[in-house]
Amino acid sequence: MNCRWIAWMFAALVLQGCASVSTERAKDLSSAGIAYAEAVSGVVDVAIDAAIDNDSLAQIVAAPRPPVSDEVQARRATQLEVLDVGLVRTVQLYIQLQQSLGVTRAYFVALQALAGGSQAEATGDAVQGLAERVNGVSRVLETSSTKPLISDAQVQALGGLARVVAAQVHGAKVAAALQRDAPVIGRALVLQESVLRIAASDIGSYMTTVNDQLFLTRVQGPYQKGQYGAAWADDRATYLKVRALGSRSEQVDAAARASREMQAVWRRILAGTSSPAEIAASLEEVNQLLEAVAALKAANAAD
């Protein structure tokens, strides 16, 4: 009897230990997904401003010298409308990306709650509902782009994600949700990476244009005249830091790379083979990019 009791207790402790590991894995995965969505969401806000401001700066530089004839004014009115239509479409794409990131974050929050076992039935329904929402937003995101955002090879790879879920690693409830949602979340991450690559181009062009302007008007000009204002040293520091960051294309592409690495983390953790801590370095690079853009905007906004 005593031996049986000891054996039962040992088995219970083993099962409890496995459940604890499963719970922690799901919580770690969810934490990585939440951190990714929050960090990259800030890049989308920057991309919207960058796309609009960079185009506006280009139009200012290309402004015709007066006097401007009625014919030229009429032509430019039509040209502005064309430019605005293109920018509206770009901003709509970024807004859809923002929504995709938001609902992806909400999914990982719900998955974290499911892993914790609180209100399991209600939370399970919430996870499923959010997965359906992610899927719906992904479809809208795809139709918002003028170019294909996902390749046939990626589609085939996504179709196999459900089969890599290691049920014994995640526990029954979480594993069932992951098997159901693996391709849906995977597809959302692939689409997010594609749009973030477009955003990287807009942000890179904006940083180059505005930083060059900062250099000419607030760094080089005062230096040539020997007339330094109180902010000259700070402006020069901002210019040099942004120039160094912008010259490294992988830094400007940090958000897209974070999305790609989140896809890899998603696949490997489904299979129970790695830790989500791998994405931390990419998210730090995303924050560095956001800080550089913020410093550049502040320097140019100063009188």
C-alpha cells in the first residue's frame, strides 16, 4: 500500500512537472508574440508618416519657379490627385497591417490566458474567435496590396504547420488550439513581413532625405559660417547617428527581419524545439530604429 502510494505520488509529480513545462512554453511563446506585435506596431506609425512626408518633400523640391501658367497649374492639380490616390492606397495598406498586428497581439494574449488555465472554456472560445479574426484581417491585407504578398512556396509551407505541433509538449488544450491556428497565425506573420519590407523602403528613403536636409541646414551651414547655435552639437550627433544607422540596410529592415524571425520562432516552438528568446535581439533593433527616427523628427522640428 505504501509503495503504491509512493508510485502514485511520483507519477502525479511527473505529470504536474510536464504540465508546468507545457504551460511555461505556451506562456513564453505568447510573451514573444505580444512583444513582437507591440514593437513592430510602432514601425507602422513611422512608415505612414514617412511615406507622406517623403513624398511631400519631393514635391517641394520639384516646385516650378514662378510665374506658373494656368496650363501648368491645371496639370499640377491632376498630378497632385494621382499622387494622393497612390499615397492613400499605401496608407490603407499600412492601416491594415496595423490591424493585423493588433489582432495578432490579442490572439497571443488569449493564448497566454488559455495556457494559464483560467476560465478555460470561455478563453478557448476567445482564442478561436481571435484566430478567425486574424484570418479575416489577413484576407483584407492581401487585397489591399497591388502586388502578391505571399508566394506559392510559402502557401505550401504554411499548410504543413499544423502537423509540426508537438501535442505532448504543449498540453491538450493549448495543443488543440495551436494545431487549429498554426497556419492562420503563420500566414499573418508572412503577410506582415511582406508589408514591413515596403515600410522599410519608405522609412529608409525618409531618413535619408530628412537627414540630408538636417545636415545642410543645421550642421554644415552653421559650420561654414562659424555661427553655432546652442543645438548645433546635438544636431550633428543626431545626423551622424542616423547616417550610421541608415547606411546599414539591415537596421532599417529590422521590423521585417523581426517578423521573419517570429515566423521561425512560431514554427520551432510549435514543435517544442526552441525558446522564443531568440527574437529579443531583433526587437531591440526595432527600438533603435524608432529612437533614431524620433530623434531625427525632433531635430527638424526645432526652431
